[in-house]
Amino acid sequence: MWVTARSREDLAAAAGELFHDSYGAEPAGVWAAPGRVNLIGDHVDYAGGVSVPFALPHCTAAAVAPRDDGLLRVVTGRPDGSVARFSTPLADVGPGRPSSWGGYVAGPVWAAVRDGVVPARPGLDIAVVSDVPVGSGLSSSAAIECSVALA
């Protein structure tokens, strides 16, 4: 199935709308990161080899707002129009936990706390909207992680 990339404005608006519909409030902001493809050098970039990656127009947007209770709540739209939900206390997040798709969202938050970028275990509400096809080798998981890390 061909996935058409929305404009950055339309993607951000969709993420904000999903956030509002899910949490009844406006996000503090919306951050986005593109999908990526390697023209050459797949799987050598992380081993120090030569690769030629480039960003795609297909992006993932994360609409985010802080909470003060240490809970991470995430919603994302699925291709069929349904909404997937994930929730976990950030105190329960660590290497290999959670092992579901929510780990792609929880991991950057956990790393920011571990590395002192974020001073305490915050709580967050996050709505993720993406035009990067999942499972297609276009770095959809990296786009989620980067958009959340930017937030």
C-alpha cells in the first residue's frame, strides 16, 4: 500500500487533534521526525561503515504534555482508523521493559531521565501520528523515538 506523506502542518494538526480527542486538553507542543532510508550501506552505518541515508517526507509527529504523577500515557492512530492505547508508570520502564510498541515511546523518556536531561521522572501524555509505514524498513521506530526525544 502506498502511503502519501502529509504536509508538516497537516501531520501536526492530526497529532494535536488526536491528543485533544484522547486527553481533553491541548498539547504543550508537537514535535516531528522523518522516516529514513539508506540508498546504500544498510546495516553498516552503526558499525562504522559507509552508508548514504536520507530523510523521507514521511514523518512521525508526537503531541506531548507533561503530567505530574509519573505516568506515561500514549495513544496512536492505526491505519484502520482505530486508536491504540498504552499506559505505564515510568518507574517500571527500563531495558527491555515494556516489550510492546510502547517501548519505542517510553525508551527515550527513560534515557532522558537516566542521563539527567530531565531532572525527575515526569509523567507525560503523548499522541503519536505517523505517515512512516510500519515494518517497511523506513525507520518508523526511529522516527517515533526521535520525535519523543525532541519533545
